[in-house]
Amino acid sequence: MPAEWEPHAGTWFTWPRPDGISFPDKYETVPPVFAEMIRHLVQVEQVNINVWDAGMEATVRETLTKLKVPLARVHFHHFPAYEPWCRDHGPIFLKREHQGAMERAIVDWGYNAWGGKYPDYDLDDAIPQHIAKLRNLPIFTPGIVLEGGSIDVNGRGTLLTTESCLLNSNRNPQLSQKEIFHYLRDYFGVSEVIWLNEGIVGDDTDGHIDDIARFINPTTVVAAVEDDLDDANYPALQENLKRLRMARNESGHLLRVVKLPMPGLVEHQGQRLPASYANFYIANGIVLLPTYRRKNDALAREILQREMPDHRVIPIDATELIWGLGSFHCLTQQEPA
């Protein structure tokens, strides 16, 4: 699996349905956030959007046009899914060099709506099959449950994940940690797996890695940290930071660990939401950074811009979006060039 910062052919989305369950009573605030993401992405790569049918495509086209998004590089596909979290139900692309040519393939992990938390996910689970057929790519089916947001790779042989998610009994209760490692090794092409502890409060995925720690180059990880000792996220993020500082990559070297602040408490209707700056998305030459109208927004951008000088870090307000319990990385899936 290539690292996210390696060249993209495009980005995949699944457009949210008004009658979906992800954004109760706030759906109308969400399409403008999608539009802002897509406005920036089409400047650097193709954008592919899964929609329910031709009627939904027409509605989305009209929405994007009204919000002044150029559509020349936007491609619609009638691949229906119930919810928009394409990172988790979408395809994961692999690359290899074979006989002097670069080849691609897709891994189709099983998807069960984060441990069966939500009904009706069969259409979402079928998305990788549709895209493999569209692209005429070979597809590998491991036969176990794994979401794209639960792993992060450096493209050189090291993978980040959490025990709270991958070892959860609601995913693959029949498998031991060692057996899961073998699946990660065989289907992602990695040799080293770094296991962090658990995720952040409000995250209904049981601790996806893309809210807490991300590779930004083959040897550097940004780690979400909470400085407020009284914040509920403080203990878990400190434990993760400790593990990262002791972890070694595929070459046996310690990682360079850069601390990335948390935005602090973000709530809606009395519910704490899993707001994290670590849920950024890396595209061709840009980084889409979710912000939350908090004082650390500027600091998070400054840190990422300093650490990723070859990319332009673009802050986009994700305050409305996080009501769906996910942000930019959760919504996107990269297709490598």
C-alpha cells in the first residue's frame, strides 16, 4: 500500500444521503463542507464521487455548481452506499513494479459498520468490488473485517494501528493479534506493525488511528496530544505518545515523533465529538486540515506546514461535519497514480 503522500490519480468520495443516519438534523450544513474540500482537490487531481443513482448525481451536480465548484475533473459513479465514510468502506489500492511496469490492485476488506453498530451496510461493503470492476483491476479479498481509517502506512513497510480497534471482539473475534498481523503483512505488504492503545472520546469506531497518529513521511509521525490533564483524552493520548517514542520502523530505527495539539472539547447537543487535527487528508501537493473554531486551529496548521514544506496546508472548517463523528480523512480514499 503506497503512503498517502505518494502521487494520486484521484480521490474517492461517497456523497452523503439526506436520509442517511450520519448527520441527524444537520444534513443541510454538510454539502458545503464537501464542496470546499472538492474545490481544492480538483485543482490538483481527479475527484470521483459515488452516488445512489442518476437523480442523486443531478442533485449533487447542482449543489456543487451553486457552490462554484468546477466539475471538469469530477466524475460520478452510480455505486450506492448508505453512508459517506469512504475511507472505511472504499477500496484500498496497492501498487507493485512487475517486469518493468507499474501495476495496481485493490484489497477488499470486509466492512461491518464498525462492529455492527449501524444497520444496513451491505451496499457500503460492495463499493470496492464496483471500483475494481470499473478500473479493471485484480481484487484481493482477505475475508476479515478492517476499515481504512484503522490503519496508516509509511509506504516502506511500517503500519500504525490500535489494539482497541483491530483486536476488538466486534471485528474478528476468531483471530489472535499474531494472526491479524499476518493478514496485515500479507495484504498490505508491511513487515512492521506498531500497535497503539486506544482512540479518543466520542469516536464510534473503537479507536481509529487516523484520529490519533499519522505518518507524514517514511520516518516521521504526528501524534495527537492533549495538554489539559483534566481532559478525558489526556491519559490515552499520553500512552500512545509513549508507545510511539519507543516504536521502531521497518529498518529498526526509532520514529521521529512530532506532537500535534488537540482542539479541546467540541460538543453538539451535549455530546462530545471526536474532533482531531490528525484527521487531515494528504493529496497532490496539498493537505486538507480540519479546523473546529478553536484556539489551536492556527497552531495545528503551523506545525503541519512546518513539517510538510512540500505541501500547502489548507484549513477548512469541519465543525458541522464532525457531528457525523468523522472528518476529512474518514470521507476520502486515495487512488494512487
